[in-house]
Amino acid sequence: MASASNASRATETSSPAASSAGTGSGSNARPSVDVTAITTRDDFLLELGDALGGQASVRPVDSMNAALEYLSNAKRGQVLVVDTRDVADVRGDIERAHLHAAHAVVLVFTVAETEKQVGAAVKGSNVFAVLPIPLDKRKTGAVLEGAMADAVARKSMRGPDRNIGVSVEPFQAQVNSGEQSGSGGKSKMGLVVGAGIAVVAIATGAYLFLDKGKGPAAPATAERKIVATPVAPAAEPPAGDADLGPRPAVETTLVEGKVDELLERARLAMRERRYSEPLGDNALLYYRSAVAADPSNGEATDGLQRVAGVLAVRFDESMNAGRFDEASLTLGNFKTAAPKDSRIPALEVRLMTAQISKALADSNLDRANALIRQAQMSSAISADQINKWKADVTHRTEDAKVQRVGSLITDRIRDGRLIDPVDDSAKMYLQQLHDLAPTNATTQRLTRELNGAYMHKAREAAIANRASDVDRWITEAKAGGVSTSEINAFQKELSNARLKAMNAEADRLAGAARDRIRDGRLTDPAQDSAAYYINQLQGTDANNAAIGPLSHDLATKLVERARASAQAGKGGGTVDSDLNLAKRWGADPKDILAVQQIQNAPKTGSSAAAARSAVAAGVNPATLAASLHRTRYVPPEFPSKALSQRVSGAVTVEYTVDANGDPRDVRVIEATPPGVFDKAAVTAVKRWHYDPVIANGGPVEVPVRTSIRFELPK
């Protein structure tokens, strides 16, 4: 800390202000005040030394124990500076300092982050002032000057008995100085003049302390006579009105002194524009004190009028800027300066109206009520105006309750808790709202919203075919105030919605049936076939126009499949099953009979005839087939539909290779799946060609059966 110490311990010369706190030995004499700083921060010491401006040296220490060793010096005034950043127990250390060195003037410095805590800790103690870190050179310098003056005053009052304090006497009007007796008068004037210095110091410290919003610090013992003489005080807030906060610190005290001295101080304060602050050192205080000492003094009376004029302007500015707390303090000082001014009632009404209006706008109803109670104590505010305010507060209180219950209703509607549980449902809270404010716009709006939620529930139940739930929600809606015409309109809308939904479902089923007929899925799979979807369509809309065409198409396809099976010589069960289904779906009886005739006809096809011809020629048909040599092969085309659906299968065909080597009478014996690859297989076989087979010196017809596989490409 060398650099800080050197900066703090510059050449100990005193400024004029410091000289007044010194020994009186001249401007070059060593100041008679020691400044001890509890800190470990070099930057703080530098700022402190700069603020002192050479008025005193600074002795840095790192603890209260070290500071107490120096504070015990009774020959010099003592100022103790506490940097709270280096102190764990601020209140405890300050009390120790007061116990062991009651004559020391204590200044506390704190950063913004701990300002509130430190202010609360030192409130009610003997701290001279609380100042901010980093230091404001001008303010800190002024407070230090006042603190040193106070320290000198305390030192001068110390004698064998350390308990000697300030005498507080009733204020007496100034008498002729000639009536004062010699040395006694001089002695008393010396005390008053000495007290004046302390007054400035204490007032400056108190102002800065109050300016930080921490409440007034307990003033150090000072040689100043003060008498509390409140003039036209503002009414005390009623008991329990804590919402109004602390009352403004209005200047209501008086100081004793010669009228000329008081006027001189008042003139200086006016020049420096200290009209009503800082508390304890302002023009208002000095002019009022001069008037109290000499009621006929024209300068003092005129001075009060000028201060009142300034305060009136300040009040108007504060009101226009919405700074109502500042306006309240200004009005209090204005009433002190000019208690009989005719403008006071109007100003009170204006301020109270603005404060109550702001409290209402901020929804601070407790403060509004407290202000109204305070307004009732003022004769300036009419009963009609107070009743209007009360009605407004009552209305807003009701609105607040409505909004609180309304939010519960909104939450329950959103969560679907319309009527259950009974004690925590939208219906229950809406009943409370009707009891509270039946005509309120919010009540009416939430009633409509809940009824709308009932109707929505009824619509959902109707779509799901839950008739009992539909009746339940319709009943709740009627009880909630939904009219019969609205219910009828809803039911009509519901019927239209049902019809629309039914038509949409019918269109879907008809489309699915068409797709299955086209793909040959006539009866299988059981839950995804043409027959299944047509049955579903009949159940949904028995009169649907698509049922007839779809039934006809399905019957036709079933007949075709039965015919193919009969021609292939498959078992009668398969053919009979398809014919029975075709009959059910409306197939022409003639078509069914034709298939039955094919099924029952003798099997004398061309392949059989060719086989019999081969046998008659003394040749084994199998041997002839084995001797066939195909000279032209046309591969079957894979149906695009089957390819897109990734369907594979096989077709078994029979045909006869005639004497020219051309296939004829090609027919499908078996197909998997039926009807998908039949056409492609038959078309391909018909385009094949073989070398004629020679038997017994001439060409013969050869019966052939072959299988063609349709496999998806890899």
C-alpha cells in the first residue's frame, strides 16, 4: 500500500475550509483532525485523498482493532472512514467504535450491490453519512469537510466528563443584544457560532445519506440548538397505511441565532439554489428561523415568499413529469413556507387526484384505499370526489375478482374440465362468477365460451355415435342459456355433418371396391376384397348409387373366373363357389348356365384329340412332345399393373402344335393368381413356332402342356 499511503499523506496543508476545523494557528498549520481509513484498497485511498484535497492526511488500517488504537487520541478530532468491502460485521464494528471512541465521526462507504444491506445495518446508529463507491469527488469532499468540522466541534466539547452533550432549549425570539451580559453573552454566541459549523456538516451528511434512499442516519452530537416547531404539517397517514411508504422529510425545524446571521445564511442558500434542501441547511429553514426570531423582518418575510414561488414552480414541474413523491415533498415545504397561501387546497386536490389515479392505473388498490383514507382527513377534498374514488376502487376490486375467477374458468375449459370434478370445474367457477358479477362483460363472455365448449362436446359425441353423451351435453348447454333455436340449428348442422361424413365414407368404400375388381381380388383376402368393400358400402349407405354398377362388375368377373376354371378342368367346388357368388351379386342366369354346361361337357378338346391321333399312329404323345423344336420364342410381357404392385405368379397352359408347327387352341389350365398373367401367357404362346414333327412319314399334331413363370426382376 505504499503508493496509496504516499498519495494520502501529501503535504499536510489545510484549505480555508480546513482551517476552520483546525487549531486557528494559520493556514499553514497542521490540521487538527486525523482521518483513519479501514481499507485494503489502494484505489480507494487514492480517491479518498483526492476528495480531501490536502485538508488532512489519511491513516490506512486493515481492521477495527488497529483503528481503535489511533481513535483514542483526545487532543485531535477523529474521523473514521469504513470501506465496507473489507468489513464482515459493519454494525458491530461501528458500535465498537462508538463505545471506545464516542467522539469519532464515522463515515461509511459501500458499493451499489450492497447499498441496501449496509443502509439497513447502520440505520439508527451514530454514522455521519453513507457514501457510494466509486467516490463522487464533489459530494465526498463536502461531506468530509462537514465531518471534520463536526469532529473539531466534538473535540472542543470534550472535557473531563465525556457525557456532556448538546442542550436543547425552547426557542425564544431574539432579544436586544444590549440586554446580554458581557462574557456570558459572548460565551453563548461562541457556542451558537460553533454549532453553526456542525449544522452544515450534519445537514450535508444527512442529505447525502437520505439521497441514497437509506433513511436518515442518526446525527452525531453537535453544538446546535434546534427546536421542533412544525408549521402547517401534513396530516399523518391513518394507522395501518403502510402502503403509503415513509412520509416526505419536510423542513419544519427552526434554528436559533442572530437574525442577521440567519439572513446571511439564507442569502447564501438562495444564491446556491438550496431553496429547501438539503434538510437542515437551506433557505427555507433560515428564512423561517429569522421570521420566528423577528416576525416583523421584511427581508425574511419576502424571502419566504420567494422560496414559496420557487416551490410552486417545482411542484408544477414535478406533477407534469409524473414525479408525485417529489411533488408531495415540494408541497409539504410549500405549505411550510406559505401556510396561508390560497393555492394550497387546489394543489392538495391536484396531487391527491394524481396519486390516486396512478395507484388505480397500476392496480395498486391497497395504496389507492390508503390514499383515499388520507384524503378524507383533508378539508380541501370534497365528499363527492372521495365517493367517486371509493366507487372506482370498488369497481376495480370487483374487476380484479372477476379476472381471477375468470382465469380459473378459462383454464378449466382449456383442460376439458367442463363439469367434472364438481368442485373444481368450469361450470362451478362460472356459477361463482354469476353470483359475484352477473352483468359483467367478462361473465357474459365466459358463459358463451363454456356453452360453446358444451356444444363442441355434443358434436364430437354425435360423430362418434354416442347418443347418450350428445343428450348430456345438449342438456348442459340448455341449462347454460343456449336457446332452443340455437339447439335446433346445431342439430341441423349435425345432420348435415353426418351426411357429409357418410358420403365421404361411401366414396372411399366404392373406390376401394373398384380397385380390387380391377386387380382381380374379388373374394380374397376376406377383409380386403371387392366383395368385402361392397358389403361395407351397403351397410353404410344401402341406397348408394355405386352399389349397382359395382355388383354387376363383381358378378361379371366371378363368372369369367368360373368359366376359366371350368375350361381348365378344375374341381367343381371352385367353379360352383364362384357361380354362387356371381348369382348373389346379380349375374345373368344365362351366363351362369353357360359356365355350368362347360363344366359338365365331356373333355374332348383339341389337345385330347391330338393325343388320340398320336396314339392311333402308334406314337407316344410324350415322345412327340419331347421331339418338338421351338424355332421362335416370344417372351411374355410382364403386366404393368402386376409390376407396379410387385406381384409375381405362374400360368399353366395347354395347346396343340399343328402340322405347320404353329400353336393353336391355347387355353389356361391354372393360374396363380387367377386372371393376372393369363392374357400375357396366352398371347406369348400364340406367337411361338416349332419345326413340324414327322411321324410315319408325315407331319402330325402334338399336344403340349407347359408352365410359364412371371418373376419380378431382381
